[in-house]
Amino acid sequence: MSAFPHHRRVHLRPGVNTLLVIALLVAAPSAVGAASKQTPRVPEQVMAELSAANAARAARLREQQAWALEKQRLGLLQGAVEAETKRLADAAAEARRQAVDLRKRVAVAQARQKRLESVEAMVDALAERLEKALETLAVATLPGVVPLDKAAGITDPAARLAAAVQRISDAEQRAREPGIELVTGTLAGQPATVKLLRIGGVAGWWMTLDCERTGTAVVQDGKLVLHPAGMLDDAVAIKKAFSIAEGRAAPHWVLLPLRRRTDTQAEAKP
């Protein structure tokens, strides 16, 4: 094949042929050089292909390393998610167990609360009965035997009952011991403030604040009625009893007059 694929065979004369051959020989090296500049050499092409292959291998290696790291990261993430899922499941199971236990405790507490409310109602009713009984006793006995109710504002049933019981205990103590009270009674139909000497809750004697008048005291229809001493000896005995009770005289036997509640309100002999 000719270096000039599109040439035509031309028949020239001998002289002309010689000149044409020389021209072709002169033009041939320049054509070959141009062709060599357009087509890369084999070693350079091989090196380029090797470089491209190395670059491809390096890119693939980077991709493989990146995927390995991503796979490892995903594995760690999956492990963390599984661990957290298990923890949450265990926590949920524990919460359910605690909820069941709490419901049982609430049921027990509600039952106890109902029993407590029932007991408190009974205690409150008992305290009210005691308070009414004490008030009735206070009206029927001499002043000072039954202490005043200092727990009227208490709302707690247990504390209310305790106060009533303490009040009963104090009343029993006062009923066993003599005492002096400053009271207001009715003397000859008029109110009078006197000192009252009582022995328990069954007998009482009175003396005016100026120590001039004395007598016996009884409770009639819930009111304290004062009766003057009928005899001088009775007045002297009552004054002496007050002196002994107040610590102004040594203890000594004293015969005191008694007045019982009767229809005739007669004076009883000591």
C-alpha cells in the first residue's frame, strides 16, 4: 500500500519522472513526521494505560476502605440500637411490674383507708358522746369538778377522743380531792361571786370575798344556789375549813354543815 492512498498513476516523460520522484522523496519525511506527531508512541500509551489502571485501583481501594469503615460504623450503630432496644424493653417490663405492684399497693391502701375512715367515724362518735356526758355531768355537779372543754376546736378524731379521756381523768382526780374555786352563784335570789370549797363533787361550802358571810352550796336545775349558814358554829367551821384548805391554818378535824337537795331544803345534821 502506498503512503498516499489517493494517488493516481501518471505516465510522464523520463525527465519529468525524475523530477517528480525527487519531489516525492523530499515530501515523504515531512508527511511521516506529521503522522508520528498525531499517533502516540506505544510506550507512552502503555504508561498512560498503566497510570489509568493504577488510578482506578486506587479509587477502588479508597471506595473499599470507605465501605469497610461505613460497614463498621453501621455495625456499631446497630449494636448500640439493639442494646438500647433491649434496655428499653427491660425498662418497660420493669415499669409494667412496678405498675402491677403499685396497683396492688393502692388497692391495699384504699382498703386500709376505708377501714381507717370507719374507725375514725366510730372514734369521733365516741368522743362526741363523752363530751356530751361530761357537759351533763358539769351541769349536775359543783363548779370545778369537771374541767372546761379546751379541745372544742380539735377536728382529728383521735386527738378529740384523747382530749375527752384526759378531761374524764382530770374530773376523777378533782372528785377525789378538795378544791377552792371562785364562782358565781345565786344568794337570796341575787347573783353573788364567792369562794367555793368543794370536797369532790358531792358537797360544797362558800364564803364571801370579805370573809364575812358563809354557807352551803348545792346545784339545783344546773344552777349553783348559795344558802347562808344557819348557826354561828357552822360559820366558824366553814371559815376554819377555808383557812386549812388555803394553807393558812394547820390541818385539823372540822365538822361542816351539809345541805342536801330535798323538797323542804331542810338543814341536815353534820
